[in-house]
Amino acid sequence: MSADTARPRVALLGLGTMGSGMARSLLGAGFPLTVWNRSAERAAPLAAAGARVADSPRDAATGASIVIAMVADDAASRAVWLGDRGALGAAAPDTVMVESSTLTPEWVAELAAAADARGCALLDAPVTGSKTQANAGELLFLVGGAAAALARARPAFEAMGRGVVHVGPTGSGALLKLVNNFLCGVQAASLAEALAVVERAGLDRDQALEVLTNGAPGSPLIKTFASRMAARAYAPSFHLALMRKDLVYAQRAAERHGVTLTTAATAQTAFDRAVDAGLGEQDVSAVVEPLRGGQTGPMG
């Protein structure tokens, strides 16, 4: 049986830090794949691996049974789905639209209504994991939407990830992802402040980090961030500016449910400072740099 017969045709919109790995996983699992990215040069390695490269989201969605987007924010999502050459304009009825970007539940609800008017189904399916997990096909998908649409998309999710959690109706995946990233951002900001105290006070940094990362505060995330902060190794697994965006979105979502995320607001100030310092395209762990008080060392 040919790959085209065995697998539904998939379109993937966005080939950034996460999307490129997702696309490679789909190709490796035998899905006929069309890709689109705003800067076309990112698509070249995937074209060499067998993907068709589209010249617009609409072109990518033409003939696809499943269309997946992995872009930066609400504005980028709106553009790829509903823009002048947006994917929804070419989506046939019964197409499953999958939004794996980290977005606001409000925009997800608006997009779901647009999909429904077209006769399509939307799944909000953001992921946990970063570049390493995307490249290894080990993402966890947090899915909101109808069970029937999830059943159709599940083989694609399984090709890209280690699991699927059906969180609930439309918007549930988006909300849980914001809660997840809110907790991650607060941990990163807290560790940055702790490390700044250690360094400015003249404590042995390596010894202090060994105590902290192997004690009660030592979550897997803290261990990862501590290693990167100590080495000042900031090649992005997740861009700092995107974490700042997620903290803003999380606060907005929580307010709709009567909760004020005071720790998110505090963490956001640390990320604001880092973005203002020109670190937005670096890894999240670079949030420590503005706190270091002129400390010097390698960055990369």
C-alpha cells in the first residue's frame, strides 16, 4: 500500500523551532506532507526529504485532510488561517484544523466558529515539550475539541508525540497550555533571582546550584534552566519573547475566571527586562542576564 493511500495528506504551517521537528516526524511516519513557512528557506531541508513546499497557507491546505499550524501568537494564527491567502479559504468540508500554537482561548473560540461555518472541525492542540522533544517526536498534545475530530487526527499526533490528552471541549487545550507555561515562566524568573543573589553574594555558584537542584526546589525544569544559566548557553529551545507572551496571555485568561496571577505578573517584569535588553530571541533561561550586575562570561 502506498504512503498516500495509507496516510491522510497533512499540511503544516510554520517551520520554526517546533514546526520543523514536527514536520520531520510526519514525513518519517509516511504522511504525505505539504509545508509552508513565512521564510521559505526553512522549508528546503524538508523539500529534500519529500515534502511539497507551498507558496501560501491556502496553497498548503489545498487537498489536505489535516491542517496543522504551529506559529508564534494570536496575530500569526489569524494570518495563516483567515488572512488574504489563509488556509481556511482552501479547506474542504470535513477538514480537521489543528492549532498547536500557544494562543488565547478567546481567539481559539473565534477560529472554531470560523471553522464550523466552513464545515470543518477545529482542535486546539498545543504541546508540552520544546525543540528537543519536537525533534525526537516526543511531544505531548493537550487537545480541546470534539472526540470525532480527535480520532481522525490521532495518527498524526502519534507520529509527532509521545501522547495525547483530550482535555475537554474547544479552548480547553489552549487554557491548560497557558497554565503550564505560566508555571514554567515563574520558575525560570524565580531561579534567575536566586542565582543573582548567589553570584552577587560571592557564594560558590556550582555548590549552591548542586544544593538547589538536588533539593526540594529541584524540578526537572529548574535543573535544565540552572545548567543553561550557569554555562550562559542560550541557544534557543524556547524563545524568551514567547514565554513573555505566554505570561501575558495566561494573566488575561485567568482574569476571565476571576483569578489574578500575581506571580505571573512579577515574572513578566523579569521577562520584560530581558526583552528590553535584546534577549528575546535567546532561550528562556537568558532571563537571568539583566540581573547579573555586569558579570561577564560566555554566551551562546
